[in-house]
Amino acid sequence: MSEHISHESITKSQGSSVVSAKTLGICLSLITIAVIALFVFKVPVNTLLLGGVLLACPLLHFWMMKDGEHKH
């Protein structure tokens, strides 16, 4: 028996890996920026945490609604 893999499933798997790589790049960039702000510009840790919490809400909403569906 041979397994049949549709073009749609291949496209979805390739698309999700690109999103994962993009997401990983964004996360690593944000961590790098936070470390630079902490050690080079001497920004207090509390300020970085507050900024992260304030950015988390809109970023998570954007990520959840990217397909136009409500995925709560």
C-alpha cells in the first residue's frame, strides 16, 4: 500500500515551519533587545517586565486572530 499525501497537507506543513522559524526569530530578537536594555542602558528589570506584560496582551490578540478565526 502506498500512502497518498495531498498537496494541501504539504503546503500546510511547510507554512507552519516558516511561521515557527519567524516566531523563533522574533522571540530571539526581543530577548536580545531586553538583554541589551538591561546591561547596556541600565534599564531596571521591573520596567522591562512591565513593558513585556503590556506588550503581551496586544501581541497575543494579534497572534490569535491572524487567521480571522476566534481561537480562544
